[in-house]
Amino acid sequence: MPVLPNMPKASDWQRVRPMRAFAQLTASLDAQLEPARFERMEGVVIAGTVAARIAAVSEGMSAGRSSARATNADIVAHRPGFTVEAKAHLRLTCQSCGESFAHVVSTLSTLWVARDERELLAWEQAAARADIDAEGEDGGPSAHGAAELEVVLADEQASGLSLVEDELLLAMPVVPRCPACASSSEPQRFSFG
Ligand SMILES: [Zn+2]
């Protein structure tokens, strides 16, 4: 069992700080955040609290990889980064039948911290090349779940709360559909009598 981090104060999540500070966290930020705090999620019903966690990427995470294919971790090897995790139970309205349905969001993203624009660009180009290589090998760019490389600038400012909210917004379906409608592969037909 890892040692439980100290319970962070509410202000820890509101405090705006440079991205590099998140990559230098010595203890993870963990909290159950109240839905009311997510102002950009207006119109989405969040049931209960949002489980949130931000933690620095530990050094040497990418060490010892033997894959021939460059992974995101290889591209940014030994560079600072941090993970943002969000778990929430949402209630969405199905765009096909209008029913309200439960949608569980559980996401984990790694943000890599680039010193400057130049480094950011270099990483993105390397990631694009790795994607092309992967495509050439198996014909599917995302067949191996090659996650998009997410890079932020060291001086960019954000609060933990807004980073978690970004995660939730990204995880929202563009067109919400309930499981019943999503599983019916046939397009809906209407017969008029
Ligand atoms: Zn539906």
C-alpha cells in the first residue's frame, strides 16, 4: 500500500500555477470534487462527486522499453510530465430517443511539459513520425492504442480544477446516445402507417 498523501486543501485545486509545477509535485493531489465547481460543465448532470487525481510522472518511467516502435514515453524520455485522472458519473440525454441515461467517465491523460515552443514542436513532429511508422506496419494508426502525445508548455498556467475539467469535457461524447440506441446498428426507421 502506498503512503496516503495528505488531504489537499480546496485551494490546492483552485491555485493557478505553471505546468512545470504539476510535474514537480512531490505528492499527488487527490480529491473528491463537488460538481458545482465545474463551471464549464453547465448543462451536464454530474451524479455525486468527481474523483480527481494529479500526479507527477516518476523519473525513469520510460526506461527499459525494448519496443522497436517509438512510444510517446520514448519521445519525451526523461522529460517532466504529469498525469490527470478523472472519474465521474454523468447523466446525459440521448440524442436519438431523448431518454436520460448514465454515462461513466474514467479518463487518465499524461501531459508532457516542454520547455518552450521549439521543444513542443519537436515532440509533436516525432510523435507524428511514430504514428506514420505504426500505420505502415499494420495498416491501422490506432491499432495499438497509440495515444496522442499531449504536450503543454512549462510556463502555461492552469489550476488543477481546470485540468480535471478539461479531462471531463474531452471525455464527453460528441453525440450522446443511450446504450440501447448505440447498440442498434440499423439506422432508425420510421414507418407511417
Ligand atoms: Zn436512446
